[in-house]
Amino acid sequence: MKNGWVYVSLALLACACHRVNDLSDEAFVEHFTVTSLQPEDARLGEVFIEPGKIRVELLPREGLFPVTFRVTAKVSPTTDDVLNFPGEFRFETSNAVETFHLIAASGVPHAYEVSLKPLDTGADILDVTLPSGENATVAVDPWQGTVSISADHPHFPYTITPTITLSPGATASSRDTSITFTHVDEVKYLTVSAGDESTTRSWKFSIEGAVQLPNADFEQWTGTGTSININPTPGKVWGTANNYIIQGTTPVEHAGGMAAEMTTKIQTVPLLGHKLIAAGTLYTGYFTLGFNFENPRSMTFFGVPHTRAIASVAFDVQYVAGPQMQQSVKSGTKYVVEAIPGVDQGEAWVEVLHWNGSGKLEYHGTPVAGLTVLGRGSVLLDGADESLRTWKNIVMPVTYTDETLAPTHLVIVFSSSREGDRFKGADGSKLTVDNVILLY
Amino acid sequence: MTKTGYALLASLFVGSVPGAAQPLVNAVTPLVTVGLQVGTDIGGAIPFPLKYLPAIYNPYPHLNLSLGGTVGTAIVRSWSLYAGVVYKTISINADARVKNQKFQDKESVQYFTGSAYMQQRFTLLEMPLYAMYHFDNGHDRVLGGLYYARTLEGIFHIEPRKGFIASRPDTFEAEIPADMEVMRFDSSLDTWNAGLLVGYERQLFTRVCIGLRVSCGFKDIFKRHNAYFDYSMLHARGSVVLSYDLAHFPLKACRVR
């Protein structure tokens, strides 16, 4: 209290100087300079600063990772605070991302992702394209020096005739325009030399048949307690709706490893006091926590890139419904939970998508301009079916309604309560899933 | 019961607002005065300790008419004692820029940083009891005392408009949406309050006085055991009052019944 008048004076002064409504919503990074780098012999290129994104150019080489660096950064005068800015940026892999937030004067947060961008070695393969009609996709990894060809149903010997774009002035060791694989495990190499012959890289070409989703055996998780979540890092494939308020999807032991257990719970919305039925979910895509608890699907972003058509999805599953079916209904200004008749049902569904809209796909399970659902399949897991209380393997076929367009994304969703997004379910319903396999 | 006691008891039945205009300084015998008062209040509930005042705070006070009456009696030379009843509405809205504003409910703790719009409105039946000192010039007076207030209606809303929340201070976990729901704390407001008041009055004309008062609650506006915030919210307000001396009697007149 001894400083009370000081605080009052400062508050009055602040009142006189600033209008809350005039505070800027903008905050951005003006400069971002790397001041020290490990390994010390790593070669640094430029730093590219875009809104929400900073890419640091590094020259790829063997044994480069982990890469760590310290930076000095300057932010806009409209920035009030910088949160989660690490003292040292550390990248274990080439696709790792570090995130920090700038807080504008008004309080609006702006996320910034820091990632690495490969610097052209002068002996790089910049792009590989296949002739139209070739039922395959190509991924070039300049960090590893690899070219991965993912073919739908490759018949061996399998020959492709790609158009390869090299670094300016670079030359390739082979002038052959086609590459033939005699079997799925065969690897081909192409040596690329820089125009001044200062650098030479050996590029590895490989072919993949039936591509599986990373971490589809749900062995990899991150965090503990309220931060537990499935590890999305290997390919950024799997997501859950776990957040610091509720953790509906957790690892459980199964068959000597881990499985993903989704549990329907009653969630109390902080401060607003709503009691909402919240189903545990696991899906391909990602989750962004927001305050729209009344429309949980708005926080889920379904779909990951996948360019091959699948015939079905197989998985191991167990389902036990909670004892009492319930529904959240509005009573006055608050949602409360009421018992309703019935037995809870879990659900699994799959969609093969074609996305030709602009920008990144934002799909919440409802129609989006530029998005075509090519095929769909679903399985209902009825809590009344006692055979589901022990593990069984289920194959979920995909029925295609459009086979003219090429797949771009794949959605696989598991939910412990089928109508969870309508606040219906039974507290305690558990859906446990393991070993998801894509069948082509 | 003493004469003064009877006078105070009578004042409870009559009801009034602080600050009757009748100059009592020259009273030779104890008098009971009955006054009417109108006024307006500026203020609301503020965080205590004061270090929790938002860094940037733009208040938009609403002026509402208060009505009431007082009963006073001279007690010793230059001193008189007053009691009253005032019906008043204190209303203020504000834009505030807050940082790591803690909200705690039964199941979680959250810290909000950003811009928020706040609405407070309290309709009170305030019952002040205060002593007044009359300066020898016959026009100026100062007063000090206590008040007790019943909250007839209370509104305390916070609408976060921009910013983010997290489970720990100085971290980011989720941005609040543009259509964030208003947080309503009405049901957590307590039904009573009490505090201190001080003021100054000046006689403008015979029977008419104008006064300035400052009052500060010493009880949190929320019910006990709430833990929404790290701090208490206390009433603090300034009042401008215009009082009219309706009547004054020798004390005997009040003792008839």
C-alpha cells in the first residue's frame, strides 16, 4: 500500500496517454541475425523473414544435424512482448520447427515459425517431375540428397522418365533420360557436379510401394500429464484434441507396445462453466486450441497430404461404452449434462480427398470450396456389441465416388463417441486403436 | 436511551441522505435535522492492492442520479452525527489492457493477456453513518465515517476482445477468438459491502449545501472464498451531492412517541 499513490499516478498517466482501442494489433520481426552457429563449420546463407515465418538458409552436408544457433532479433515498435523465444534455436532434423510469439500492443499474438531452408550447394537436384499420366509422386530431399518416388502399383521392372532440374550450371553423371528399378528395394544413384566442379553430390533415387503413415502403431508420444499428446513429428500426421484443459487421448499398453486410447469425458469450460460432453479423438491432421468449445470441430483440421489412392484401412480396435448415455443441453446461459436413453457408439471414418483450392487445406469435415471427397468409408463401433470389448482387427473399405481426380489428402478419424461433436456420448466410453495400416 | 439515541432511532424510520444543510454550529440545544439529498457518483470496483490496476485503463463512467435522505443531530460543539439511506446506481465501463490477468475457477487457472472491455453496475442501498465537523465560518464542513450498503443489483462483466490465454504467466497457449463469450461474474457478487467515507460540504444558501465525498470499500465485492483473481475488488467512488434541509426540530419533538 505504501506505493499505492505511485500506482494510481502511473495508472492515471497511462489512462491519459493511451487509448486501448488505439493500440496496434500488429507485431512483426524486423531483423533476425544469427550470431553463433553449431557446428561451427556449417555454412550459413541468408535469413528470409516473412509474416509468421523465418527461414534460415543452411548448406546441406552429411552430419550437419543437430544444428544450433543463437540470434539477435529486432521487433517492430508495436510489439509489446516476445514469448517463448528460445535462448538457443536447436534443430535435430531438417524439418524441425521452432516457434515463438510476438505480442502486439493490443495483446494480439503473432506466431513465428523458425525453420531451415536448404542452400543450393551448386550440385543439387532442384526438382524432379514425371510425365503427366504417371501414377506416381516424387519427393526431393535436398538435406539428405534423396529422391523418393512413390508409385501407386509399381510393376517391376519399373521405368520412369523424369525431367530433372539441376542447380544452375551443374551437370549430371548420367545422360540417361530414364531410370529403371528392377525391384522395390533397388536404389539408383546420380552424381551431380557443380558448374565450377567445386562440389559433387551423389543423389539417391528410391521407390516406395505401399506407403504407410508414420507412427501408425502409436508408439511415439510427447509430454506427460496435462501436456500428453501423440507425437506428430514423424511426418506431422496424427493429431488429437488434447490440450491443457482436457486430455481425451492417451497412450495405453497393448501387445508389448503402446496403443491410443480415446475417452469420452465431461469437460467444464473454464470460467463460462459449461459442462460439455467431449469425445476423445485421434485423426490425421492437427488441432488448434481455441475458445469455440461449442463447435469443437472448428478447432480440428482434418487431412494430411497423401497422393495415393487406398483401398481400405485396417486397424486393431477395442470399444467399451460408458455406463450412461448423456447429452449437454443449454439450461439458461449454461450447458449442463442430462442423461438420455441409448448406448454410446464410437466411430472410425476415412476420406480420400482432392484439394485444388488456394493455400493450405482447412477442412473441418464440412464442405470446402476446392475440396472434393473422392472416396469415403466408415465403421460404427456399437457399445452394445460385446465382441468389441476385446481386441479385434477391422478393415474399413473406401468406396470411391470420383476416380477421375488424383488424391491429394487422406483423412482418418477415430472418435470415442460418434456424436461427440453434438455433445452426445457417455462419460467413460473408451475407444482404443492400434496398428493402422493402409491397404492399397 | 439518550436523547441522541432516540434521534438516531428516529432517523432510521425517516431515512435520508448524508449532509443536511442546516447549520448546526450555533446550536445551543441538540437538534434533529432531516434532509433530502440528490447526487451522482463516479467510480466502481478497483483492484486492491493497487499494483493490479491495468497498465492502460480507459474508464467510461455513467452518471446516475442518487436519491436519499439523512437525519442528523448535534452532539457537541461544532460536531454533529448523521445517518442516512441513499439509493444509488454506480455504473462504469472501461477498456483495459491487461497482462497475465489470472482467472481461477474450480477446475482450472488461466492467465489472460490482451485487451478487454469491462462493465460494472451496482445498484445499492447505502446507509452512511458519519460525523461532521462545522467550521466556525458557518459554511464549511468536513465529514468522515462509515457506510454499509446492500447490493440490490450487481453486474460485473468482462469481455476479452483481443489476446491470448495460457495456464502459466508469460506463455502462449491459445488465442482468444473474435467472438469470445462475455464472462459474467454477477452471481458471484456479494449482497453487501461496507467502507469508509470522507467529504467536504459547503453551504450555498440557507438550507442548501453542496458536497464532495470519497468513499472506499474495505470488503471484496465478490462472495467469500471466490478465487477468480489474485486480488480483491474494492468499491472506490467519488460523489457530488446537493442536500436540502427539509426540517429541524428540538429533540423533544421527536420524543413524543
